Amino acid sequence: MTGVILLGLAAAVVWKLYQWSRAPYDAPLRSVTLCLLSAALSYPLAMPGGASGVDTVAGHGTAKLIQNVLLLLTVYFLMCFYLYSADEQAGRVRARREALVVAAVAVAITVAAVSVPHSVFAGSFSTADMTIPQIAFFYGGAGLYLMYALGVAGRWTHRYARMSGRPHATGLWMAAIGLGAMAVACAVRAVFVAIRWSGGTVPEALMTAVAFLLVVSILMFVVGVTYPGARARITAVRLWLRRRRDHRRLAPLWRLLAEAYPENVLRPASSGLWDRWRARGVHRRYHRRIVECRDGLVDVSPHLADASEGAAVLDLPPAVLAHRLRHAVDTMGKGALEPRSAVPIAVPKEDNREADVRQLIAVSDALRLSA
């Protein structure tokens, strides 16, 4: 699971770095990229293997210090994203002030960490000796800034959630709840630091519960942030699959009409293998096939109706129309009667593209079954 999370973070960082390279002056995008980059760099330092490796090289406690500084930068850049998104000009001024705050906190906890022996700095939040002022300040100062930055980001997310429509609102509400819960967890941990610094004790079960709340809130925030994009991707994949299927189902009708009127076949934009699977290529071939089928039906329509029928050919069932299409294509140029003017055929009752495609597919399916 840890490897999957780290791989997902790395993939997100690479993608955002690519987007940033294409839009280097996009301040909100820059903030998101730096936020993800800081989170991705801090994550390995929270694992035992990564922490022990850094501590072996740079001294015990260095990994914990770097991880906390990176977490401060993560929430700072997250807050900057909202500042720039609301008003880039005013957000730039506010971001500079906030940069001074996060720099001051980072310097302060660094001084606190290096002013105590390495052995004292060992352990985790639950096992650290908070009666030592530097240790209490390290955890308390970092926790209070995290509470502040997460609270500001949660307030902005709540505001955007109220202004947005679904599915973005759903994801934003989940992200706002996650940010708010993280801020609450950081505030409670700061209270724990104060209690332990004064010589009191905090039940282990209570610290475990707060740690669990922190994990759940982080997961809710991640799900909320990814929900709109994931839903959009799922919708896009479903559309891609449906159009590939409809493209294949239109093949019998298209082949019949392309054989009769090869000049209606449009020139493909690309013939590469990769283009056959790309979303843009699939959608382009889908729409091109619909246009080619419609052009062919217009050309063949004068050969379908008898003089007595007139426009009644409009109401022919797909099976009957398929039979007449095949017969018309087979008899063209073989002594058939001189065609009259074109008439619309296979026209749906609803005036929209989806109904038009369904009508064409019904005729094409009838041709396939009658082959």
C-alpha cells in the first residue's frame, strides 16, 4: 500500500511538472505542483527505511526535521493555491507575507531541534519527552502552523464548494471536511503537547484515536481532490468505449455505401497504430463515419423510393430499408430506372445527434443480420 501511494504521488508530481513546464507563469498551477512535490519528498522520510538512511548520513533526527519542514511547505503551497485562485494580484502579496510566517516557523523548529542532543530527539510524537521545552516547541510550533494553514485552506474550499455545482461540489465538500478534520486533529495534538509539557499524561487510546482521525481526514481530502477528475476520466472512458463500439456497429452500413460511393470516404487525418487507440483518434473516426454514412444515404436515396411512395420512404423500418439499400446498390448501373431527387431517409423522430446515430446503427445492424 505504501508503495502504491508513493507511486501515485510520483506520477502526480511528474504530470504537474509537465503541466507547469507548459504554463510556467500559472501561479495556481505552480502552487499545486510545489505542494505535491513537497508532499512526495516528505513521504519517504516518514517511512522507517527512509528515515534511518537520512539519519545515518546526517545524524539522528535529521529526517524528522526535514519531514516536518516539508510538511510546512506542503500546507503553505496548498494555501497559496487558494490565494492565487481567488485573486492573483492580492494573493501574491498575501503569499509573500505567509512565506515569512512559514519561514519563521521552519527556522524556529530547526533551532529547537538542533539545540538538544540527538538521543533526546529520538522517538515519535507519542514517545517524545515533551517536558523538554525544545521538544515541546518543535511539535507544538509545527502543529499550530499546520492547524492554521489547513484551517485557511479548508475555509476557502468550503467557500468554493458552496459556489460550485456537481460533481465538483461533491469533491470540494469532501476536501473541505478532510481539511477541517486535519486542522482539528492538529489542534488536539497541540493541546496534548501542552498537557505533556506541563507534566501531565495523555491516555494512549486518545492519542491513537487522534492519529486515526488524522489518517482518515487525509484520505478524505485526497479522495475529495481526486473525485471530480476521476469521475471525468471514467465518463471519458465510457464515452470512448461506446464510440468504439458504435464505430464497429456502423461498419456494415459504411462498407455498403463506401463501395457504392467511394468518393464520400474522407481522407483519414492519421493512419498510425497509436491513433487508433487515442481518444482524439477514436472520436474523430466516429464522427467521420457518421458523416460518410449520411452522405452515402443522401446519394443512394433517389434509388430507393418508387414514384408512388414519395416521402413515405422516410418511415420504412430498418429491416426493410436495409433490404432496399442492398438492392439499390446491387442494381445501380445495371439498367435501373433513372433516379429522382434525393429524399431524407433513416431520419429519427428526435432532433439530436444521439438519436441520429441510433437510427444509423439500427439500419447497419439490420444489414449485418441480413447478410
